[in-house]
Amino acid sequence: MIIGKIEDKRMEMLKFAKSHGLTSKITVQCSQELDKLLNKVQNKPHIK
């Protein structure tokens, strides 16, 4: 499920941020991957 992937990616990003710093290449790359997942959810049409 996409929500699980988002949570996993968020935790991975936090781990990288703690060990490598907020501006490290690996943290930024992980953040960008998280953004892509979040955009998928945001761009899905909602049923009313």
C-alpha cells in the first residue's frame, strides 16, 4: 500500500538525516523519493 511505502521512506530519510546530515546527497535523494510518493497520493482523484 502506498501509505506504508510513504512511512517507510520517511523513516529511511530520518535515519539518513541523523547519520549523514540534512543536506547530504543521500538524505536529499531520499527526500525527493518521498516527495514523489506523496505527489502520487495528492494527485489521485478523490471520491466524494
